[in-house]
Amino acid sequence: MKILIVEDETKTAAFLEKGLTEEGYTVDVVGDGESGLARAREFHYDLIILDVMMPKLDGWTVVRRLREAGLNTLTLFLTARDSERDRVHGLDAGADGYLVKPFSFTELLANVRTLLRRAHGRPGGAFRVGDLEIDLVSHRVVRRGRRLDLTPKEFALLSLLARRKGEVISRAIIADQVWNMNFDSETNVVDVHVARLRAKVDAPYADKLIKTVRGMGYMLSDED
């Protein structure tokens, strides 16, 4: 899942980026409201985490303009402004959540997971493909009762395939969504990580769930 952080405090932005990346999310960071609005309009994000008081455009304006443009991307405000009036203003602007500084990373992560669970509209944010169970919130993957030990990038790759079950995902989209990079046809980074993921998800089992569609990409499916 991709998260955009819009935060002008460098240390806070770096703290959030490091923590969320370690949790398996793909993260972009910009330092002002105008840049945040431009990124959110141009690229798809599952969640935007943004400060209220920022250069060029404040967070309230960013969210309001996104909603006016018909973009319903989940948004979570981070701010030191904790009055009831400020909270109401933020929610009226169209924000989905409001977290007051200072906060712990555990508290932030709980808010992120709650919002993403709501977005997926599934109990616990869980997916099932054949005998494979994937919980996007707890980052737990189980096959036939056995928990699989995946790296953050392997989980990000698997969750992308699971959210689009039965759909062929190109290498370019995988590179963008999982590694936040433009796909280079000369690199095999996607194929290498798919092979590593297959070794854990498929190799021990007769039924193979990760399919290769030659010349197009990969898909997760329990159908032949």
C-alpha cells in the first residue's frame, strides 16, 4: 500500500517514513501543501498523512481541494492544534482522521491500520485466496494453518496481488507500487522477488497460487 506524507518538519517526516517503510508500506514524502496536492492529484495513494500548518498551502486547504476534485483518498491530519474547533474544522474539510502531536508511532500505526481497514471494507482487512489467508492489518500470512515468514517487501508484493486477485499485474505497476520506482526492462528486481515469494507461498504446496502470464506480468489466483 502507498502512503503520502506531507510534512514540513524534516525530523518528523523522516521518523514517519522510516517507521512506515519498516512496516511494509511504500512511502513518498513532500514538504509543503502545494507539492502534496500535486502528488495526490497525479498518483494513486491508499492514505495521505499531512500536517495542518505548512508552507504554501495548509492541510485543510489540501484536503478540501482534493474533495472538490472528487478524490476520496483517505487522509489523516497530524497537528499540534488540538482545540475542538480545529478538530471540527479538519473533519469538516473532509479528513478521515485527526491525530494530535506529540504522538507515539504505535498510536499512529493504529490509526493508519484502522483507516485502511475501513477502506478495504473487509473485516480485519483480510483476504483469502484458496487456502492462503492474508491479513493486511496485522501483516499476518497463513497457508494451511502454517504462518509464513515474509519480509516487508514480500508482504507488500503479496498484498498487492491479493487486493487485485485474478487480475494480471504488470511488472511496471508492481515496481511502482512496491518499490516506488519506474520499471527498467533491464532489471530483474520484480522477477527475483516474485521467485522468493513463490518459494515461501507456493513451493511447499501442490496448488500454485502465484501465476505468471507470459509477456504481461503476474497474478494471484486459486483457479487453473
